[in-house]
Amino acid sequence: MKIIVDAMGGDNAPLEIVKGSAEAAAEYNVDIILVGDKVRIEKTAADNSIDISKMEIFHASEVIATDEDADSVLKKKPDSSLSVGMKLLAEGKGDAIVSAGNSGAICVGGTLIVKRIKKVKRPAFAPVLPHFGGGYFMLIDAGANLESRPEMLMQYAVMASAYMEKVMKINKPRVGLANVGTEEHKGLELQHNTYALLKDSDLNFVGNVEARDLPYGVCDVCVCDGFTGNMILKTYEGVAKALLKKVKGLFTKSFKNKIAAGLIMSDLKAMAKEFDYDEVGGAPIMGTAKPVFKAHGSSKAKTFKNAIRLTKDYVDGNVISEISKAIG
């Protein structure tokens, strides 16, 4: 399996991206194609004793910054590492692509360069988030499409269910519809019509779910429009970080508290690990004709290595084929 890596995308590129790619190649037995400034990539690897001798490098002279327009991947910077990587994937030079770069540009590139699965109306950004039960749920859409129609949300549910079953190994994933209440009549026209579609589908639909219940594992797939999803995502991440910071401050503010922390240190570490995004690595862009994976923008080597692991599982699970069958 060949996985294309945008070596220049992300806050810590190229060092952490190249390092994580090397670790993934060794651990997961995948072939890596690095895309980016060839001289800089080779120098980074040499300076940090990273073995990239078995990796292909495709030179790209430009980089899309995180604050640039999403359509930069198409016109403004056609020789960017992300643009070149997407073209390689579209041409069949690799089996999937992973990038920690500009989220909007990744979505645009996946949609217009790699293209959509036949009959998929819109690809969606779909992060997998931890919950207190020790497992994960997928939030779809988390920002790719701010306005959605019921049939789009229905497709999101189908795509996410396939991913959670084939990659996350959850049998008959429970699908919930994000809403302002659990009652069937709650919400606006979008929620009412989507509810009807999901209720009549073959999916394991568990009804409306409220955002406050997501941390408790109320569903395996949470479906919503991109505006709502992005708000949920940012709030979820922000509260998790604030909570962990608060707990750390509580246990370090006095000698007595430090002793107490020592007594439950293993439990504290386990809790922190549950909400550590390094364990997941990123999120797929669901609906593209070939696997496109968005790694966290602040990815360190461990994070990016895990993003490659999930991308490999995405390919091995034939998720795109499953989506095509379900939607077609």
C-alpha cells in the first residue's frame, strides 16, 4: 500500500511529519510518498537521523498556509505540496493521502481534484472524537458544508456508519441526529425531514441526540449540518482542554494535593489518554473517490503516525466501496 504524505502541511512540518511517516512505515509496513520541498525534506531527515531511504519524494515548490483561501489548492498554488499530492492520488500513484495542512484546501482538493464517489452530493469533514465510555464517535459534518439538505445528512449517516464499522470495528453503529431535544418533533425543517429519512432507513438510528450527551457515548455517529458540527467540535475540544488544565492545576497547587495526585496518578493518566487526540490522529474527508485524511494541524510525530494508521485501516476496510454500494 502506498500512502501519499503532504510533508509540508501542518504547524510542525516538515520535521514531525517526516518523523511520523518514518515511524509509520516501519510499524505498519506501508510505502510512503513524501510530497514537498525535496531539498528541505532531505536536509530535515539527515539533520535528525530519520531514515527516508525507502521513501519516494515528489518535489513541490509551494506551500498552502493555514490562513490562505481554500481554493488555493486549485489556482493560486498549483505546485503546492497539497495540490501535487492530490494530483498523484487522482492519477493512481498512491492509495490514499494524508495532510495536516489547511482544512478548507484539503476539502476542496478532495472534492475537485480527487473527485467524489458517484452519487455523493457533498464530501464531509468527519472527525472521530473520544467519549467517557472509553470509545469514540464520529461527528459528521464538522464544517465542510455550512448549509445542508436532508438528503445530504442522510448520506453523511451512511458514509459514517460504513467507516465506524469497517475502521473502528463497531458492529451496527448507532446513528444519532444532533438536535435541541430528543423528542421527534424538535428542531427545524432540516431536522424534521432528516429524522424521517433516517427513521425509514436500514441504519441503526437511535433518534435525536443532544450535544450534552455526546461525551457519554449516546451514539457512534452524530449527524448534523456543517455549521452545527463545527460548533460542537470546537466546544468539545475547548471544554476537554480546559477540564484537563483545571484538573492539573488542582493537583499541583499544594503539597497536600500533590500527594493526592500521586495516589491516583494512573487513573489521571488514563483519563488524559481518553481525550488525547494523538491517539486518533485526525479525520477522513468522507465521500471522496479515494481516501483523503486530514491529520491534526498541530500534529507531532506520534499524532501523524496514528493518522497514517487510520488511513491504512480506511483503505484495508474498503470503506469507499462500501459507501458506493450503500448509496448506489
